Amino acid sequence: MQIKFKLWLEENGGVAFAEGRRMLLEAVDRLGSLNAAAKELGMSYRAAWGKIKATEKALGIRLLDVTTGGKGGGGATLTAEARELILKYKKFSDRMTSLMEKEFRHIFVSTKQ
Amino acid sequence: MQIKFKLWLEENGGVAFAEGRRMLLEAVDRLGSLNAAAKELGMSYRAAWGKIKATEKALGIRLLDVTTGGKGGGGATLTAEARELILKYKKFSDRMTSLMEKEFRHIFVSTKQ
DNA sequence: TCACATTATGCCTTAAACGACATAACGATG
DNA sequence: CATCGTTATGTCGTTTAAGGCATAATGTGA
């Protein structure tokens, strides 16, 4: 038996940000393009773009600075708000994962009764 | 912006227990019948029974002692294993909820940068 | 032995999340 | 000014999970 959990940020009852979107943004940061990031994560550009837009709408911030045209057709880079969001989310998520496992062991494994 | 999370116990990759099943078992304990418990939670008997069975199969334990016939048609009461599971789950869940909110405030609200 | 309220279970329908397809717009570069 | 690879977006199909319908089985009490 093992514990699993999923956490996400909400705004007005809708999912605003979670693990998948964090990975997506990190890939964009690394690759300089939303299209390339989507490919790397094995999802369609359409799906990736939709998630970004959903977060932008929910939180009322822009996540990407985009350009079209030029050598390579264009690209996308992270805004300062996006970087801050990633940082905080990662910090929070890592901390929760650690606490979760520790508490789980404490209550479900070592504890008798 | 607020944090949300869902946690559940898994066994062999399948959901074994989570909040909904805890509420269901607690209702059975209070009402003495799975049918009555399902009604109270606004779900069909079929759905409630299916969840109980799924947990029993996943964890390899019995959750309910059942009888049929007699005054009232029968009923169900919790096994000792069911009570233990509820207790541990509640303890764990409550602790996580508390930690989650505290950490969330710490990282997303009060922290600057 | 009949009635009744419960447990027990197969099966089909429906809802909703998710991703894919198609198509437009953009604009620096050559 | 044509090309190319990107961003942008509506729409539609598919898969999967959740729930409901129908029906059997149980066994005590009247």
C-alpha cells in the first residue's frame, strides 16, 4: 500500500496550475519554443497551447513572451511571472512530497493501532 | 488563488481508498446499512457497493459484516479492519490538510520573491 | 409461505476530460 | 515578395470514468 497525491492551484474553481504545466513551462524555457516543448513532452501543440492559455486566463497573468517569423519561425520565452510561479510551485510541491511520505510512514507503517 | 489537493491510497496501481469511501464507511457505521448510507450521500446503492467492493479487493480485507432478511431487511456494520483504516486515513488526511495550508501560506502568500 | 427491505451484480448509458485534425495568421529572412 | 516554422484557435472524435437501470438472491418475521 502506498500513498498518492495530486495538488494544484485553483482560481475561481478552475485548475490554474499543476505539475504538467510546470513541466511544460520548464521545457519552453529550455528549448525556446512552445512547439518544441510540446513535442518533447509527447503532446500536441494544441494541447500545450491550451494549457498555457487556461493558466493565463485563470491567474490573469501572461506566461510567455512570443515572437513569430524570422529564422526558425519564431519562439517563446518565459515571463518573469512564469518564472516566479514555477519557482514557488516547485518549492511547495517538493516540500509536500517530502512531508507526505514522512507522515505516511509514521501513521500507516510504524504506528501500531 | 488557493491550493487544492487530493490524496488516496493505492495498491497495485489501482485506487484503494480515499475521501469518498471514508465518508461512505462512516455513514454505514452511523446508519447500520449500506443502502441508507448511499442515500444519505446522494449516490446510488450500486455505486456505493462498487466502491466498497473495489477497496476490499484492492486491499485484500473485508470492510463490512452484512446480513440479509429480518426486520428491516438486513444491514451492514463495519469490520475491525474498516475501523482501523478509517482512523488512520482520517489522521493522515487531517494532518496533511493542516500542513498543506500552512506551507501554502508560507510560500505563496507571506514570502516575497 | 408470502412479503419486504436489504445485499449482490451484470450491463448499458451518459458525462466529461483529453487529444487530434484542420486551418489561419504572423513576420523576419533570403 | 515568397518561404518557412512558429504561434493561434475552432471543432470534432475518442477514450475512460462515473452513474443508473434492471434483476437476482437472501432470510427473518408475520
